[in-house]
Amino acid sequence: MPELIQETDYPWDGEIRITIRPERPVRMRLMIRLPSWSHGQIMGGSLYRFEEPYGEAPTLRLNRAEVSAPADGYAEVERDWTDGDYVEMSLPMPVRKVIADERVEDCRGKSALMRGPIVYCVEGRDADESLGDLSLGKNGLVTAREPAFLGGVVAVRGPRFTAIPYCTWANRGAGPMKVWLRNV
């Protein structure tokens, strides 16, 4: 079996490279998972959805040449592999607003933030106002690398807040936190 070397900073960056290192040329099928979020689908059926249709689709390249990627599931690349062949996958990772089904009363008029596979939250310490008064507003959201925070996670900056990955919540001490923020 050939050695596979994966190079990536995922989930903070959507660029993934897999280099194949067989001892001698080998015929094999490489199956590459394309996550559902990369095509605009959120797990959990119809309970959650992205506010706007997904824009750019993932791309897949074999030794720099683009190959087709399925709408969802696995990309299959079957061929004779030689030492140094590689596959690159690019997963666009814009900040997306997630909305819940209207039947979820506590989430009406609110959105959660998601970038790639990561859901974000706002801790009280990272907001310029009370979390209950905080809104996403109409201004754009931007991402920023936070090198001093937990090894360099990507944060999302809004008009009056900084959102951090939900999985990093409470790493700087206890305090209030919100995932679902008012839209206006």
C-alpha cells in the first residue's frame, strides 16, 4: 500500500493536498470525502439551512489538472499512481448565516454563524454590548486569524463583536455566551 501524505490547515483553511508515495507505480482508487456543508447542506435534515444559496463549489485537481467533483459524497480518482502524484481539494469557506426552521420559537429572527464545518459563538468578553442586545446587523462579517488564541483559530469579526469557534468556548474562563444572534 502506498504512503499518503496529507498537508492542510483544515478546518481553518479549505486547501487540502494529498500526495501519493508508492514504492512503485500502483493502480488504485482514492476516495475523497466532500463534506455536505461544502455544497450548501447542513446535517440534521430540514431543521437548519443556510440563509442564502451556496456560491462557489469545491474544486478538485489532480497534478494541477481540474477533475470533476460530485455534488456531494465522495470524489473517486482511480488511476495508475506514481511517486509524487497529488490531489488538491479546495473547499470555499465563506462565513455563512444559518437559520432554523420557523417552528423553533427561540431562533426566530436570529442566525448562527458557520464557516466551513465550524459553528461560532460570541462570549460576553468579546462583545461591545450585552449579548441579549447584540445583532448581526447588515454590515459584512470578516474572518481573522487569532494567533494568540488556542494555537491560531480563525475568528469572525462583526460590527460590535468577535465570534470564536463554539468548540473553544470557555477556554478563557466562565462567562455568558450566545450562538443565535438577532439579525437586526
